[in-house]
Amino acid sequence: MNDELHRYLEKNFNTIFLSHKTALPIKIQYKTPEQLGNDRIAAAVAAWARFPHSNTLVIQAGTCLVYDFINSHGEYMGGAISPGLSMRFKALHSFTAKLPSVAPDYDTLSECQLTGASTKESIVSGVFNGVIGEINYEIGLYMKKYPDLNIILTGGNMHHLKKSIKNTIFANSNLVLEGLNKILETNANQ
């Protein structure tokens, strides 16, 4: 946001600009909080509101796969970031000499064959099953350390992935919005 718009909003409206410095119902333990995306902050706040005093892993499946862990003490600890579905499809075409650009039918993506019988099917299988494998692996690592773990899946590709994840998950397409609302409530009371 440019400075002029920022000043205008502050002057004319009761505003809260979200950042790691905003009053939150959780404590951020991230080493580089100034680099922490506001969507990650909001999702973590919503996870804590939904499962207070619980270990929770939030998985945002969008442009990137973003894993965020909030411990049972309400501390945001960080997580992991890797390429999402569409980024992986684009990378295979962009960084290889001969692989075609593949635009899969996302509505039938979870029905892809394990063994692709064409280059397109092989790419779809590799990308989709790779993402599912990664998600299940990450969940498994957290569950070894935190057996009582709650898992929330959100993001634009949530609907394409949720049926293929082995563990019990809570799918919530409005998690970030819920977190923003909780942050607003927290700051309205201060």
C-alpha cells in the first residue's frame, strides 16, 4: 500500500493495519516476524480461536503450500513453505526443455492415475501425488511429536486435496477471514 493511501485511511477511518506488531491473541515466536505474511498470521489466530490450548497445524494450499504450527501455549512457531499445485505445473514446463505446459482439470485432479500413460498424465500424477505425499509426510512428522494435533486445511486448492489426505482434517475455506475478524475483535477491546 502506498504511503498516501495509508495516511488517507488513517486520517478518515478507524483503521488497523495488520502486521506482526498488531495486538494478537497469540504470541509470535518466528525469528523473522517482519517477513511473516499477514495471511499466515490471520490463519494462525483463527486456528488458535478454533482450537484454544491445542497443538494445531494449518495447511494453506494455494500458490504455495504453507504449513504453520501453533502450539498449545498459543505460540506461533513457524512452519514450512513449498510450491503449490499450479506453481509445480508451471515449473515443470518452464525449467525443462521438452515438457509441455499442462493445465489439468482441477475438478477431477484427485482421480488421476498413479501411473500416467502419457506425458500429460505423468505430469498430473507426479504433481498431484507429490503434493499429497508431501502433505501427508509433513502431517506425519508433526503427529509423531504432537499426537493430539489438530489439522486445518484451507486455501484455494483445499477442495482438490482434502479427499486424498489420510489424516483427520478440518477443512475451512474462510480461515484467514475468521482470523482477521478475531484480530479486529482483539484490537477493538484495547
